[in-house]
Amino acid sequence: MAENLDREQVQHVAELAKLSFTDAELDHFVPQLEEIIDLFNQLAEVDTEQVKPMTTATDEVNVLREDEAVKSSEAMRQALLANAPETEDGLIRVPAILDESEDGE
């Protein structure tokens, strides 16, 4: 079993990821994160010395579709905006994600 994580450690990692959780969510996530760490510890024990590194899991090359702009209807635009948590002037408003402060908060 993973070294025991405590709520403070999970809360700290959540804050670094700019996430906030309720006490109930933290109680739910602590054992899940311990299980994830256990899985990584198991993987670390596997001998991979003779395994060649791989860059992709398949032989497929560029399976993405072309990125083409298409004109949408006003109804589609309004439906999209209706699902956005916050809008401004007909656009989806998103919070700033860059933090240039020295303390990282």
C-alpha cells in the first residue's frame, strides 16, 4: 500500500492544480490517490531494461481530421453559449490561467 496520504497533502496538490474540493470530496479522493500511487509503485518494480522505448502505441500516422472552419447557425451558436458557465459579448469567458506572481498563488 502507498505511504498514507493525508488530507492536507491532497488539498495541497489540489491547490497547486487550482482545484478546490469539499471535505466529502477530499475524503473520497484520498484513498483513490493512494491506489493510484500503489499502481505506479507496482509499475516501477517491473524490469524494463530490455524493452525498447516506444513513441506511439499504434502504427497510425496522423489520424486526425483536417481542421476546417465551418459556418454555424445562430441557433447552434446560442446553444453553445447557453452551455458555457460564463459569457461576455457573445463569447465564452474563461478565467486567466497564467499566474505571474512570485509566490505561485
